[in-house]
Amino acid sequence: MATSRFSPDLIHYNRDFFYWPDPYSVKKTFHDQPEQNHKGIQTVMREDTNSIAYQLLESTDWYVLRKVERGIDIPEDVAEYRANVISICEQRRTRIMAATDVQNFYETCSDFSDLLWPKEINI
């Protein structure tokens, strides 16, 4: 399994990911087509963030369906967990999309330790 400098939590979620090199050490690669590389990294990271959020929410989706179909309330701990996952996902995507170029992306998105995913809920 490949790992990513940009997303160390991928191993936990059993996700393969292309390894993006450090733009400071591989200047030629990143400066040949900086805009294309920047957009590519943003796209991959945004899709990866969405995928992890989907995986985390999937086990509790049935509570939402039950609420819609039968009007049974979602337990408070489940609603809080889902809100936390959605919030972290949105914050990560905002940071990813705010990066202005490859170098800025590397500096701001190489560590999401301040935006950790919540621990999966036991249902």
C-alpha cells in the first residue's frame, strides 16, 4: 500500500494513495506544470477526504433513513458523531481548496493533526 505525506490517516482507513513528493526537493516535477500539478493534488485530496468521510458515515446512515421513513429520532451520540465527521470533512476540504499553489498546498495541507477524524462510533 502506498502512503501519502499529505494524508497519514489513509493507512487506518485502508486507502491506497499516490505519494506526492516534497515540492522543495523535486522542483523540476512541480515547476514544469505547476498549475496542473496544483489542481491535480487538490482534486485527489478532496476526493480522498470525501471518501474517508463517506466510509465513516456509512455505518450510521441507517439512522438517517429510519428517521426519514418512520420518524424515529436519531440517537444524540450518533447525531453528534455524524456532525463531527461532516464538520471535519468540510474544514479539510476548505483548507485543501484554499491552497494557492503546490508549495502553499504542501505547507498547509501536509498535516491535518489539528483536524483529526472522530473515533468510529460503536453502534
